[in-house]
Amino acid sequence: QVQLVESGGGLVQPGGSLRLSCTASGSIYGIYNMEWYRQVPGKPREWVAEITALGSTRYTDSVRGRFTISRDNNKKAVYLQMNALKPEDTAVYFCGVDVRWEVDTVNRFWGQGIQVTVST
């Protein structure tokens, strides 16, 4: 099986920065799309950013220009650098990764979620 472990969340003041990390471990033959989502209580999970296996990136409009997604294939990790944070960025952030964990099977795996709070 595959496990995703997130780190780097916490409390930060408006205008500050945080860097989230998500590292995969387990039976991994290949890693494809890697994404970040976020969720606030009572609302659906919101897609934030994506990086493909070839390194192409996309962002939701509300974070474009402030957040940067990147990956390190050797470390089986995806990162989200978050700058100029706003109170409305407060949420639980989840990484979602498409992993080939058997020779002919690709599934989406999720991290456990990590809290990001932007507040004075």
C-alpha cells in the first residue's frame, strides 16, 4: 500500500508564508499527477493546485501568483509554497497523488490533512 504524510502547516500572520510538504512511501512503481486541495468546515473540498508528471502546473484563481507547487521525484514528494497568506486561506490542506502501486494499477491516494491557520 501507499502512505502520504503531510507536514509544514501551522499558524501564521496575514502576509506570512508557509511551505507544505507531502511525501509518499510504500509500494510505488510510479507517481503521476500530484495535487493540493483544501477544505473548511461545512464546505466542499476545494482544488488548489496541480503539478503533472512532466512538471506542468495549474492553480485555482484565488492562489495564483501567491502559491507555488513543486515536486521532487527522487524524494517522492510534492510541496506547496504559500506566500502572502490571507485569512481566507485558512483550511485543512490535503495532498492527493496518483500512484502506480502495482504493476498495472494506478489509484489516487490522500494525505491525512494538515491545518493552516492565517490569523493575527
